[in-house]
Amino acid sequence: MGIGTVVKETPAQTASRAVFGFDMPLLVIVVALIAFGLAMLYSASWDFSRAAFDDPMYMFNRQLMWLGLGGASAVALAFIDYHRWRQLIVPAMAFTVLMLVVVLVMSEARFNATRAVFNGSIQPSELAKLVSILYLAVWLYAKREMLKDVTFGLIPLGVILGFIGGLIYLQPDLSAAATVLMLGGLLFFLAGGDMKQIGGLLVVAGIVAYMVVSVSLTGQQRVQDFVTGIKDPLQASYHVRRSFEAIVNGGWFGVGIGKSLSKVTGLPVPPTDSVYAVVVEELGWVGGVGLILLFGALVWRGLVIARRAPDMLGTLIASGMVIWIGLEAIINMAVMVGLLPFAGNALPFVSAGGSNLVTTLAALGILFNVSRQGSAAHVPDDEWRSYGAAANLRWWNGRGGLPRAVRSRSVKK
């Protein structure tokens, strides 16, 4: 049957799709990442937990607890129609803003930062990343016909991102604030935002980033350490030097799981920020590249789901969720090999931390719901596909500028 044909389902087919509509390749990839992450966290956290908490299983057991909570959240969200976020997102954003304010007002400072509540167990900045993606996707979908107008597109987007990013920056959490801003710009691009506005957004973002680094002692130190390390790896920050040591020690095939030396001889926080260095030391470059390929497969499958989403809202949500997870992984791993200034981004599924694990699994639950709905047979003709704008830039076919997002047509799956 050709493009534009409406394919009607029988009630039995509809019921079957509702139960078995999960994207199986994505599910296999997620299970593989969870299993890999638990194995490596167990290895990386054993000695650290014994020294810090007098219990070698402390961090691993807590990760299992958060995994159970995150898994339950993922299953629940996989069965909640993502269109309902159009009604739920304003209360969700209000709650997130409230939590970010509570962190600044009531949270206890730890390591010169106030990022968590409830005795350091919950970081609202992780929730802010997830909710910001949903909020921006809903907002861009609602304003999709007015994005060319700067007063309805770029300026409101800047206000939204500036407000959320500012609250996160005050903690201070520079990497989380930067992540929110990057995701906002990316979603604006995928929604079909004008290239001139996107260029202006990049220029403004660059200026603001420079100003933030200029007034932030933490930012200045990290950039200075990064530049020094690029010029001479032996003069990089202590953290990066110890990471290099672990990576070199691992070689091609690693020293074996549980046999890392760096995690017991001074590698900073091996179960969290430095866990990728432990992965490469124990599994070698083969294991390190294998993990990169798993994240690459996750992003690829998420973008396939986004492309098959029944409407622009589903495309934006799916794109934002999977690119966020991929971005977190890239930043964490790039920092450990000295390719980016130091940032506090967790390595999804692998780093110890309940907030990141639960929000990551929640994001995947929403992505699974988009995949389930993407198997629907008919897409309304007035729906826009954001990838029509993103993939058909006019310089691609010899013309200038960015076209309007094309309208999708139903296709037989």
C-alpha cells in the first residue's frame, strides 16, 4: 500500500499493539546498559564504600534501590499517553522550580555546593533536565506556527531557558545549566526554528557562557586546567592525570573486573565522576569503546522512534530524551580523557546516583510510550514532522534558508 493510505486495525490488532508495542531493540539495549552499569558500579564502589561508609555494599545496594524505583517509574510512564503532558507539564514545571528554590534556601552545602535535598539523596537539577525537555517540547509544539516570529519564538525560549538555567547555576552546577541550555537550543532547531534565530541564539549563548566563566572562580579554574592539559597532559588537573593513569594501565583488554589499582590509590570518586576511567582500566579500550557503542545504539534507536512518532510532539519529546542521555554520556567520557573541561555530569546507568538513574529511566519510559504510539496506523495530515525541517536544510539541496517543517503522511508499517 502506498504513502497516504490509511490502514485500519482490527480490535485484536489494536489490543496486541497496546500490550506488545514496546520497541524491542531499545529494550535490549537498555537492559544491556543496566547490567553493564551494575557490574562496573559494584567493582568501582566496593573499596570506596568500605572507606566512606564502613560497608562495602552500601553504594551498590542503594543503586539497586534506585533502580527499582526508576524501573517502576519507567513502566508506569510507558503506559501513560505522552499527549497528557500537555495538561501535566505546567504543574510539573512549577514543582521543579519550587524544588530548585528549596535547594538554594534550605539545602545544606556539600563540597561548596547546594545541589541536593533530603540528606543529599535527591538532586532537583536532574529532574529539571527531564521536565525542561517535556516543557519545551510541549511549548514548541503549541507555538509551532509562530516560531519564525522572534517575539513568539526566540525571546520566550531564552526567558524559559535563562530562568531554569539560572536557578541551576546558582547551586552552582555549571554543567547541568549548560546541558539545559544546549537541549533547549537543539529542540528549537528540531522544531523548525529559523536558522537566523538559531545563529543568534548560539552567539548569545557563547557570550553568556564567556561571562559566566569570567565571574565564576570554579568555571575559570576548570577552563584553565583544561587548556593547560591540552597543551601538556602531564600538567592537567590531578583528576584528569589520575584518569589518564587508569586508562593507560588498562591497555587494550584491561586488567580484569575488580582489579583496578587507581580506584584504591587516589582516583577521585571512582563510583561517580570517574567511573569511566575504572571501566577502561578494568576492561581496556575494548570495553570502553563497547560502552560508547551501546550509548550510540541507544541514541540511534531513540531517533528511529522519534522519526516514527505520530506527531511533532512525540518527535520532539523522543529526540530530547534520547539526545539528553547521549549528551550526558559524551560529556562524562570526554572529561575523563581530557577532551572537555571538567564537568559533574554522571555517566548514565553506570555512575552511582539515584537522581540521575531514576530520571534517566523515567525518560526512557516516556520514550517507550512514544514508540508504542508510533505504531499507530494513521497520522493526521495537519501534523508537522520536525525532522522534515532538520533534515531538509535548503543548503542540502542547493537553496538557502530553512524550509517550513513538512507535513507527515501515514505509512504502512
